[in-house]
Amino acid sequence: MNIAIVGPGAIGSLWAIKLKTAGHNVSLWSTSSEKILALQLGDQPAQQFSNRNLSEIKHADLILVTVKAWQVEQALSPLIAHIHHDTILVLMHNGMGTAESLQSLLPKNPLVLATTTHGAFKPSKQSVVHTGKGQTQLGGYNQSGSQCSFLESVFNHALPDTHWNPKIDHALWIKLAINCAINPLTAINQITNGQLTSQPYPAVISQVLDEVYLILRAEQIAISRDELGQTVDHVIAATAKNHSSMQQDIFHHRPSEIDFITGYLLQCAKSHGISLPKNLELYQAIKQIEQSWNL
Ligand code: PAF
């Protein structure tokens, strides 16, 4: 397939290398103005990719968008006029709420949503490290996207385990719940994920999840409160040494994904007439930190 990766950060670069190794024609669209970019996974030989080539965008069968949620519209708007209406768009990022706006920008295109637990790290512009093997789930957002289940074998062949999930919204909501519990707390307190098991955090996480659970129920996401707690505990244990993405964004004074994680949850809560005071407090704390950089 002709595949373009928009936003070759750590996860995008990992997929770029894996999909190219699997035999696809992969190009990149990054902010760098260089026409050719080299990427190297671990100690494997570097691979060369065409970058910012509009002809590759025009002929893409699939565009994998791996920028952060708040960058999706900004990254795709200069490309919209060049994307063929049959090109499949796959969104892969933390948080929710971008599919709605992308659907209105490209109403005819098949839209697929993805969530992954693979860990990747980019120590330099050219090198990528696969820090943790995980799972990827894909599922259709619109009707034509729902007909793209063949992508399971395309993605799984390149980087297992990948599954097609006809109820992708379920997987995305669970990932959102995990991010609501881990990301703001680790960012505000500048701690690792594992430090969330020390006092006073377990009680705060419990409060956050009690509130998230109200929205999961309102959205008819089938999971018990116990299972939700166990899922979050499992992710904290599995990523104990990691710094969450929001911890890193706040540390480096980069805009965080808070509007698409806790912000998205609060918007849904509002539409259901439910108040979530603990999540609101964490949302406001992150916003306050971000605003303090501009003072
Ligand atoms: O955003 C992150 O950092 C990750 O989604 C997760 C699962 C919280 C692990 O750090």
C-alpha cells in the first residue's frame, strides 16, 4: 500500500519503519523541510523516507496521523485539498474528540480510529527505540471506515499484536479513563507513573475514577467499577518507571493533551448534566501551569 505518516514522532516513526519493512511504500509528512529523512530503529540499518511530498499524499491509500490530538487539525489542513476521497485516514493518539472535526473536514473519507499500548522513544531526530511491546486496536468511526477491517492484517503483519475492534469507542473510552487517572496527577506533581502507588495518590485516583465511571455508564461503556480500577492499577504497574506523556509535556513547557483527555471527559459530563469536581480541579491545575508560561 502507499502509506503516508503525518507526524513521525516516536510512535509514528516506529510504525513508519515497521510498515516499510513489511513491504509498503511509506512516506512521511513532518515539520522538517528536508526532502528525505532517515530513520533507524535500535541498531538496525537506517531507512530513507520521502518527506513532505504532496504527490505521495495525493496517491496515498492510507494516511496514518500520529500527531498529538491538539495538532491534528493544524497538521492536516494544508493537506486537505490534496487528499483523495478514497484515502483511508487512521487517527492514532491519546485522547478523544478529534474524529468529529476531521469528519467534517473530510466527510467522504473512510475514518479509522486507533489506540496503541506500544512504547516508543525518539532519543534523536533519526533514531527510534521500541521501549515496550504492546497491542494496537483499530476500528471504524464512520460507515466507510467500518469496512476497513482488512487493516488488521496490514498493521498486524507490520507490528503485532493488532486487532480490529468493531467497538473501538469502548477501547478509546477505557484508554481515556486510564489517561484521566494517570496523566494530570503525574504532570502536576512531576512524578513517574509508579509513584502514583504512594500516598496520597491512590485515594485521589479512586475519586477521579468514581467520576469517570459516571460518564462511562452514561455513554453505555460496559465495564464494572472494580474492573476499571484494576485496569488502571495494571497500567500503572506495567509502566511504573515511565514518565507519562503529559508529565513530559509539562516538564518541557509544551502544550499538553489535557483538552482532549480530561477536557473531553468534562465536555461529555456537561452534556449529561453531571458534575465532576475532582477532574475539574485537575483540569484547571494543568491549565494554570500552561498559562503561567506565557506570563
Ligand atoms: O500518555 C501516556 O503516557 C500513556 O498513555 C500511559 C498509558 C498513561 C502510560 O504512560
